[in-house]
Amino acid sequence: VYTGNVTVTRDAGIKLADVPFSVTVWDFELPKAPSLRSAFHDYDAGYRRGAVSYYGYVPGGAQHLSLAKAMDEDLLAHRLMPESPFNVGFSIDSTGHIVPNPEGEAVLESWLARPEVSDYKLYFNTTSPFADPLGADRAGAINYLRDAYEWLSSRGFLNKVWLRQVDDPDTPAKFQLARDLADLIHQANPNYNAAVTAQFYKPGVASYLYGHLNILIMAGWSFDPVASAQRQAARNQIWSFNALAPGIENPSPFWQIDFPLLNFRIFPWINFRYGLTGLLYWTTAYWEEIQARGASPWTDPCSYRSGASCFNGDGMLVYPGKEVNYLIPQNAYGQASSASVYGPIPSLRLKALRDGMEDYELLALAASRDPSRAKQIVIQVACAGNPDPGNAAANCFHHWNQDPDGILQARAQLASIITAPR
């Protein structure tokens, strides 16, 4: 236990208060590699629509590249993964084969070798890098996927790799597309993990996706514990995702400014409760609607509007550094940041998410020592003490602990399990 005192002063050194503090340091470290996988900021992954446009940087220029690097690194610093890290991928020829590119491959290998990078979504979707992957470009798509698999597996990175081509299908045609693309991926190599965002209650999920997709990324507001357990027993990975505020009559931990910070922190706890292994969020710097109104994210919170509804702070976990003159210096991240650029200012919402990601590590460490006690603690926090009736309407995504002090007390209990003599 360390103790000290902080003196708060104002202009001219006038003292306002002395604030005593104590810090308890636990005798263990969190692993660098996050145990809870994640994928944030797939929308506008290159930051062109949001930050690049907001700052007036030239797309593809040195400032753009440096800004994208700074934004991706900021997510990593919060134990979260950029779903599509900018400028990190393969070069291919017209037949789909990977073209040797030592410089580009060195960037990719350096990124994937970092222990804090838990995930990498291989670039492949319905229109790029092939315009018609299920038709005229099928052979090229398979060549690309097979070459990428060989490259990634030979370097020991395959455990970090997955693919996602279709977002939340809601028609038979879109469900069929998600299924056909997953089958194409598995034709290239059956060991690939193909993912899709979806919602358990939609009929097409079971009839089209089960048995074809490896990772089912399910909305928290429509989560079904029974279906999740069944798919996990069938060796699917189940993740969760969040966006907007649907189903307000039966709320879940929505991620807007209007709601408590605990809503952000609690998501990893609920994930642990149900054995969910990943967390996805659509974007982190959605400033474009605010910019279109000639406003600033610092003073106008309405980041996303749908009809008369305003979703304050949705898709906006960072603020622009321009208004507060926060600059990332040149070469801050080596050659990838050759220009000085305005940096992202993390919101308290992003900090709360990082706290939740760290809480997940405490749960994982404690569960490795005392699984039953760790389960009791996670039920107390994630489910407000309710063991969970196990249905889609009354599960822990709708009945979660809303006492921040309860989380702090639970963390101390987890630490005592981790540090107890064996």
C-alpha cells in the first residue's frame, strides 16, 4: 500500500485543497494479450470520412497515414482491436495470388507479432479485393485466401485471424450471401474462422448460418442464452456487439452519452458470464454528421441521427484533438507516422471500456484458480446476483448490476483469489 498527498492549486499557485490518497498494488500482472477478443471501428476503417475529412488532411497523404496509425494505436492502448487496421495487408495480382512485397509484409508481420494484438480481420468482402467473389472472380478469391492462409499459418498467426463479409443479414438473400461466402472461405481452407453479425431471433440465423459460420457475433439487446449455449456446444464462438438503443422498453447496457459509464464497463462482465469470447463495435470516430452541421463533437453530442431520434455519442469513443491543439509528434510510431497530426482524445466511455477489458482479465485469472468462486462473483456483478432464468427477455443483458461500487468490491475479491497461496 502506497500513500501520498496531492495539493490542488489554481492560478498563481494559490492552494485550494490537500487530497490524501492511498494505492494498493496487487502482486500480479495482467497479460499483454487480451483474453477477450474484440473488433472496433470497421466502419470508416481508413478514417477518410471521419477524422481525415474533419482535419482537412489529404487522403492517402503522410498526415492521413500518420493519423490512421495514431488512431489504431489509441485503440490498442485501451486493450481493443481495430477490426481493419489501416494500411496493413497483402498485395495481390489479377489472379488473386499474393505478390511478394517485403516492405508491406514486414509491416503486417510486425503488427501481428505484437502480443497485445489479439485479432486481425483478413481483408475480404463482397466487392473487394474481388468484384464478384462468388462468380467470375471465384478462382481468384480462392487463390488469395489460400495464399494468405499459407503466409499466416507459416508465421504462427492463424489463431488471430478471422473474416467477416456480411453485416447483420435481415433478408433470405443476405442470409444466403453470408452462407455462400462462408462456404467459399472454407473451400479455400476449412480452418478459417468465418464470422457474421446477427441476432438470434431472426429465423434465417438458424436455417442459413448454423453449421456454416464459425463466429456468431450477436446483439446484446436480443441475446438468447439458450441458443448461445447450444451453439457453443456445437463449437461456435459467440461474441457480442452493441449499437444504437433498440428495444428501449426492455433496455440493455446502451452505449450513448446519456447512459451511465457502467454500461460500457459491464459488457465484458456479461460476456464472461455467458462464455462469450469477443466484443464488436461499429466505429469510434463517427464525426461526419456533426461536421456536416458545421459543429464540433466537443459541443454537439448528436453523432448519429435517425429520424427524430438523436443517439448522442454513438460511434464516438474519441474526440478530435484539433480544438484543444493536441498533436501526435512526427515519428511517434516510427516510420508509420512521418507527419505530426492531431491526435484522438479518449472519452471517459473508452476508458470505462478499458476498465471492463481489464476486469475480464481478473475474471479469467481468478477462474483459473477457483472457477466456482469466480462464477459467483461474475453472476453477482453481471447479473445483479440473479443466476439468470435463461431466456431472451430476462437475461443478464437486461438485468445487470448498476452499482459501480459493486464492481470495485468484486475486483478486490478477484484479486484476493488470484494472490491466494496455492
